Amino acid sequence: MVLIWYPKCSTCQKAKKFLDDHHCVYKLKDITIDIPTKEDLNKYISSSGKDIKKFFNTSGKKYREFNLKEKLLGLTEEEMINLLASDGMLIKRPILVLEDSVLVGFSEKEWSEMI
């Protein structure tokens, strides 16, 4: 199990606490230091069963600065992957990578069902 997080993010901190409280063994990856590659992102998106747009941190400063709400409408999936892989702060977090699935964002109910 791998928790991809941003240590200063309160939601990420809640997710880490949740895993710790449930005695889960996991590896931590700081999304600003160890930015997921295009290959990683393709795997995560495929394993999550979610649309690629769910992987964008829509409440983030950079999302707003780059006016991505409008720009994403005209981008191909490959262009979106390239954009996500260029800056970890554009990626929604936390991401929990499990053996056979990926969870994006923290939902205690969803995470409880999966771990």
C-alpha cells in the first residue's frame, strides 16, 4: 500500500491518521517531491475506475491560476496526463495505491471498505 500525499494538507493528514489508526502498513510518498510519472498516472486512473478529471486538484491554487476549469475542456487525455505529471500540486490528493485498485481523495467510508 502506498499513500501519496502532501504533508501540509489537512485531508492528507486525516487519511494518514486513518491508516495509522487501522494499523495499516504503507509507504509514504510526498507528491511534491516524488511526482507521479505519466506511466504511474495512467495506471492510477485505470485502476481507480474514475475519469481523469477526478485526478485534478480543483481546489488548488495552481488549478485556479492556470484557469484549468476552462482549459481542460479542450485538452486530450494525453495532454491532461502530461499536465498532471508536470506538477504534483495539480493532482488531487491523497491517493492510496492498493494492490488491485486506487483511491483518490479521502472518504472514510470508501477507504474502510477497501482496506
